[in-house]
Amino acid sequence: MVKVVNKELHKGKPFAALLDTQSSTAGRNNNGHITTRHKGGGHKHHYRVVDFRRTKDGIPAKVERLEYDPNRSANIALVLYADGERRYIIAPKGVTVGQQLMSGSEAPIRAGNTLPIRNIPVGTTIHCIEMLPGKGAQMARSAGTSAMLLAREGIYAQVRLRSGEIRRVHVECRATIGEVGNEEHSLRQIGKAGANRWRGIRPTVRGVAMNPVDHPHGGGEGKTAAGRDPVSPWGTPAKGYRTRSNKRTTSMIVQRRHKR
């Protein structure tokens, strides 16, 4: 088992005023039907209310501590603003305890500061990017991820995501300078099946091990092949088949990640 250890993380309890309760649905909807397979069990934990908008412009904030967050791959930072308010933010790479952060159009171009894309130089590495102005960051929020600001033209800018997709974003959308921290998250090894059960992930049964009533790959005497191209339990092709149906925002994608 490989554990990624960060000795800078806070060892005590999280900040109580920024915690919220969350209940486990075990992948079921309000009718009790399974809508997401392989979910259930797992350790209970509180939701950490993270500030994805970073709208306290012109007020300096000091990083009080870095914390582990069980709800996401990235670590979070507890910041104390000069007016006395505390908020959680996604911890950027290289940000340390005691460092001062800023947000707003006048903030310096430094890791951890949040600015409108209009005020960020082309070629800058960014993360926690809004898709709509004021909605809060939705892209490049996972551990170790980042994007690059490629160009600005009129009211839109072009951003290249880690997947290779190039997307148009309004210049009034905000983004944070730098990369998301905890970049060694991808080196973590689960170690044993029980560690996934702690995370609320249940076993995945192969389709060929099922009966024909349960999966298109099921059935046959003894060990048999699927007998067809791989599909989901509902018959949707599982290898390379495009399932994107959101035509409303297709015009915002300049280049698809598959480049086809």
C-alpha cells in the first residue's frame, strides 16, 4: 500500500462553522431505484463548504492552515480575511501557511490569487475556472489539474484544459492563478479492497459473469466471451461511443478532447 503523506496538513478537527451535513444515498434516487451502480456504505463525513466564487475583492486573506477534505482529491486551505471572516478554498500548488492571497481585478498575478480572465495575461496557468460569470468555479478543480489561457478575443477567451479540449469562456469569468495542489494524489495506491469500501465504492461485477437477464454479455456454458462488442448493461457501446447530448453549449467547444 502506498500512502501519500503531507506533514503540512492540519491534524485537528475542521472549522465547525464551515461544515454541513450530508446523507448517503447509496446510488439510489427518491424511488429507491439504483441510478449509479457500485455505491454504498463508506465512512460518514461532513461536507466542507468551499468558496468557489472568491468574490471578496480587495480584502487580503492569510492562509491559516491546509486541511484534508474527504469529499475531493484536492486539499483545502482555511483562509482568514482581514475583516475577520474565514472561508475554505481549494489549496493551490505552492501555497503555504501564512501566505497572503487576494482576489479581484487588481490582485497581483501570483499563485492562489483569483482574477477575472480579462485581467489575466495570455499564457498563464490557471485553475478553478468559472463557466458562467458569478456561478463559481466548475473546471480544473481536481488535485494536480490546471488549464492554460491561450487567447482572448472580444468577450470570450480560449482555455486549453488538461484533457486537451479547448473551450471558450467569457472574459468576466474568474479563475485562480497556478495549479491545484496535492499533485501526488495520482500516485496513491488503494492497497486493498476494503480501502475502497471505506470510500463508499462497492465491487464491480463483470457482465460475462452474470446471467443473460442481467447483462447483454451474460449467459453461456462455462467461461465464454461476451460474443459481441463491449456494451453497458443497457446496450450502449462501451468503447469510444459518443454520449454527449448537451447541444446547448457545443458552440463553446473550440476543439474536442478526442481531436476527431
